Amino acid sequence: MKKQKNNSPWQFINAGGTVRVNITSGKDIKNLSQLDEKMWSVLSMPVTGLEFDETTLKYMDTDGDSRVRVFEVKAATDWITSVVKNPDILLKKQDFLPLSEINQECEAGKELYNSAAQILKNLGLEKDSISVADTSDSIAIFAKTVLNGDGVIIPDTASTDDLKEIITSCISTVGSTKDLSGIDGINADQVEAFYDACAKYNAWKAAGKADKAILPYGDNTAAALAAYKAIEEKVNDYFTRCRLAEFNSDAQSPLDVSAEQFLAITTKNLSENSEEIAAYPLARISAVAELPLDKGINPAWKAAVAAFKSLVIDVDFPKAKTLSAEQWATFAGKFAPYIAWMGAKDGAVVEPLGDELVAKIVKEDKKQAILDLIAKDKELESEAKAIASVDKMVHYVRDIYTLLKNYVTFIDFYSPTQDIKSVFQAGVLYIDKRSCDLCVKVSDMGKQGAQAPASGMFLVYCDCTSKKKAGTMQIAAAVTAGDVDSIYVGKNAIFYDRDGIDWDATVVKIIENPISIPQAFWSPYKKFAKFIEDSVNKFAADSDSKVTSNATSGISDAGSKMTSEGGAEAAKAQAFDIAKFAGIFAAIGLALGYIGGFLLAVFNGFISLPWWGMILSVLGLMLLISGPSMIMAAIKLRKRNLSPVLNANGWAMNTAVLVRIPFGNTLTKTAQFPMISMEDAFKPKRKGTWWKVTLCILAVLIVAVAVLYFTGVLDDLLISWGWMSAPAEAAPVDAAPADAAAAVEAVADSIQ
């Protein structure tokens, strides 16, 4: 194919079998907004789960959808290349920016320069560059400032003690907001809420003092109500019992405490607060409904009644010795206004400040002075935002080129340098004498199960836990070298993340696909060996089960016969049918002879070939067996594509991410042991040299017999010794199968 001329202003490279735009200069970054979106490798990527600073990605994610899209990358490159003098500095990926490199010819650059200088001044640093470490700690930047443009003021912002007291009171009641300095402060909304609560609480409190009916017992009204509620149910119970006794005198005794009830508790450890005593009536029941206030009160309730008498009865009925039902009924109405007033309480959030302080705050009304302080702080908002922009600037200076190499070109993934990793490569998995460098964090196993099989890659999914980091992690590791005989669900491994921290990994899912051509070559033989092994195991298991079953049933039948027939039938030997067994062995012999003859004919044909023909025949047979498997593997390996795996993780891939054989071999490294001869300490020891002599003699005999056989001397010797007759004229080849089949059929008929 004729090479086409590149008339585009962009440089292109072939990475992973796909043509991609190559970004090699600051000019390319500056002009990135003009690049056709169809030429981008990625259209969208998540802001989490990557080996990349999330702060940088969140700055780019201007719409807050947790995705970085093409238009957001273009906006980021346009902004950063406009505020630095030389865009080539972005290719250095350094975590600092000299102040002299900030472009002050534009308004944004001038603000960034002034803000960077202010940051260094706030931090007490005297240097001519600003770094990511300098801008990342906003608390340190604003630690010595009281006005910082965030609309939050702290107690130290106030110049007078009374304003400080108001700010502190607001923080302790309504709540607080963190100032950029890291100290708790308040904003305008919290000031409004605080003064509104103070006004409502003060008005509610004033209404209670103005109406004497609301506080019938003055400042003791709350305590009086509590004392009333404590005995309300018990007193009502007492007067009800008395009214029933008045209604029927015969009911007085059952309604009161009986001698039997006292007798039942005499053996217990009694106290005034025991549940049994508290359950008794408040006082002795009589037809005259008068509650004694001094003597005759149930010991468990004596203290509660005394408290109520002191706070209420002594005020309304001084010197009263008893309390009638009519007098008791007046208290409910007397407390009703207070209960209603309490239910209407408003602004209770400021009640802990005390009535006097709340009244003072409302009276002095310095809300506007507090709001003026907040407005003064807000005047510096543009400077505060500019300081945040400085942080964004130094993050972009350090990270924007790395992002572009993983977003526009994807060149980091195909980098020949092992130290450079793509942002989605989470670490290295060590499993079964190999290390897998292509490990991706998994965010959704359901999507992985649906999409990842289309990748054509052998993927091992692992659950990972670490004692050094909280939580768990799931990864997908691509196995691109070695065999898979020892990889199975449940196998344990070790995963090292990009920080070098180790995680315990357990295989939970495997997506099987070819790994390499050699693995595909041996695959048919391994499958056949496994089939033979499984068949033998199944046959052995079935035979063992059958023998065990027959032995058990035979013993059971023999026992039954011995019991029922006295052992007579069991003692008779079963007749041996010699003709039947002779026929069977004859049929087997003929069949084996036919098979052996066929194999001997093949062998004779093979040995008649020259040595190079034998080699070609063996190679041809192996190619016939392994060829289809190798061809299918080669096709799949050529099409291995990481895009479905990334797509399941939330990436919007715009191109294939091929992992062909040469590149795949660099992503998985197998153990390479030296070729040395070492004695196995646990190898079985053979004493003496007799076995070596025996093996040598046996080998010589086999070689001698083979030579005599192939030269025809062996047949002549056997004929001369009388051990073998001279061969008869061979029958036509086509008739042999029919004769053999007829013989087998004749034997079968004789057996029947």
C-alpha cells in the first residue's frame, strides 16, 4: 500500500495496532481544542478508581457528574496554556511552577501571580516558585487570616468582646461552619437563624411572665407540675377506690390491702421502693374520700406526696392535713394554662444561653454589625477563589500531560519503559510463578461479567484485602504468559498496589481465553490426558462401587440361602462352561490381532521411510492435532482488546486497546530458573549398581532384537529353531477385514 502524505498539523503514531495522535509539544496541547473528537482515544473517563490525583480530575469535572469528558479536557488545556508563558513546561510534569512562568499579560494570569505571591506570604515562605504542596493545605494558607473571602467569620474576626460573645453564642446553639482557616465560624444564614430564635424565645418568655395564670406557682411552676405528674395516676387510683367503697361497702376490703398480701412479702427483703409495696393503694381505702397528707401514706409514695404538698398543697391549702377529691380536681385546671404555654415554646434552641443573655442579645440587637463583618469578608471572595485557582494551576502543570497521554493518545499503556504505567493499571498480581502487570480495579462485577468476555483475554478476578488499608478491593488481572493448569477459583495470591502495599488476593472468577501459541499447542494433549485421567477415575470409581455392591448383596444372598436351605444350595459349585469362555477369549484374541496387525502395518510403513521422512511424519501428525488449536489461538490473540474491560469500569473508549502477542509477553513475566544440575535431597536412594547394569543389558537386548527384526534375521532364526513356521502366501488385503469379522461373528454365534 502506498504511504499517504500527512497534510494534518498533527503528528501520528501507531500504538497497539491503532493510529493515534501524538502530543509532543506545548503547541500541540495549546491547539488540542481543535482536534477532531473522532481522533481521541477516550471520550469519557471516571474521576475515581484510577492511579491519578482525584483533585486534578475534580477540577476538570466542571459539571460534577463524576466523569471527565472531551469538552472538559479541552477547557482545561485552553485555560492552563493561557496562564503559563511557555506551554512546553507542561511536558516536564514538575510539581512546581516558577512565578516567572505565569503569564501576567492576561487578567487571569495577573490574578494568579498575585494570589501565588499571597499564598507564599501567608505561609511565611520566601521563594520564587509555587508548588502543589504549598497550595494543597488551605488551612495552613489561611491560618493567620480572619478575613479570607469565604463568607464565614470566626470569634477572632470581631473587634469587641460583645460581638465575640454573640458569635460564640451563635456557634454553640444554632451551629457552625468551617472557616478556610479551619476554625469554627458562622455565616449569614446562621446569624439570621440565631437572632430569629432569640426574638421568638424572648417573646414567648415575656408572655409567660405577663399572664399570672400561666405561672400559678411562680418560678416553681415547672417543679410543681413535675411533682403533680409524678403522683397523678396514683392519686386518681386512690380516689376511684374510695368512691367504689362508698358505692358498695362490701367492696372496701377487696379494694384495700389484705393481710394475705402482707404475709406473702414478709419473707422478702423489704424496702420503701420495692415494686410490691409501690403497687399497693396510696392510702387505706374508706368510704370517706380523704387522702391523709402526713400519716397513713404508702411508704413507697411518701416522698413524692411530700414534695407535691410542699410545692402545691401548702400554697393553695395551707395547713391542710388531708386532701379531698374536689381539692385534687382543681389542680388539673390550674396547670392547664402553663401546659399550653409550654407547648407553644418557640426558639428553644437558644434556651441554654439563659433568659438574661437572650434578652440582652435581643435588646442590644447587634445583628447588623455581625452581618457587616460577613459582608466585609465576602469582599475578598475573588481573592480566595484566585487562591483556589493557583492550586488548580499547579495541579494542571504537574498532571495535564499525563492525563493527555492516557486520554488522547493512550501512549502510557504502550510505553516500552516499565516504570511508566497507565492510570488504570492498579498494581501487580503475583500468582502461580508469574507476575501480572495488567491489573485493573473493578467497580462493577456485573458489568464486567457481561462485557469483559468480549475482550478475548484470559482474566482472573480477585477479591483483595489488606491489614494496612481499610476496606476491600476487586481487581481483574490479565494473564498473558505461561499456562493455566494451576489457576482456579479459590486460589490465593498476593497483589501489590502502586504504593507497594501488599493485599491478600483470592481468585473469585475466571474468564478463559488463549494465553499464548505454545499453550494452545499443548492444549489438545492436555485435554486428552485429562480425558483419559477422568475416564480412568470414573471407571475405577464405578468398578469399586459395583464390586462393593455385589459383595454386599452376595453376602446377603448367601446368608439368606444358608438360613433357608441349611447351606445345601450354597455348597454346590457352579458349573464351569469351558466352551463359553473359550469363545469369548477367541473373539478377544481375533480383535486384538486385527488391531495389532493394523498398527504393525502402520509401523512397518513408518520405518520404511527415510529418517527425514520419519521426522516429517511425526511433525505432520503433531501439526494435524495441534494445528487447529494454534490457528484459533493466533486469531484470538491478535484480537485481544482491553477496551471492554475498561468500558465496564465506566470508560467511554473511542478506539481499540489491542494486546497482541509481543506486547502481551511484556505484561506477564514468568519465573526464569537457571539451567543447573542439582541433586534432590528427597529423591529415593538406590543402593548398589545392579539396577544400572540391568538397565544397560536390557537396552542392549532391545536394540539387538530391533536390528535383527528389521534386517529379517530374527524371522530366519525363529524358523530354523522351529519356533515359527514359514509364512504362507498372504491373503488379499481387502479380504482380511471380512475374514476377521466373519470369524468374530462365528465365535459369537458359538457362545450363544
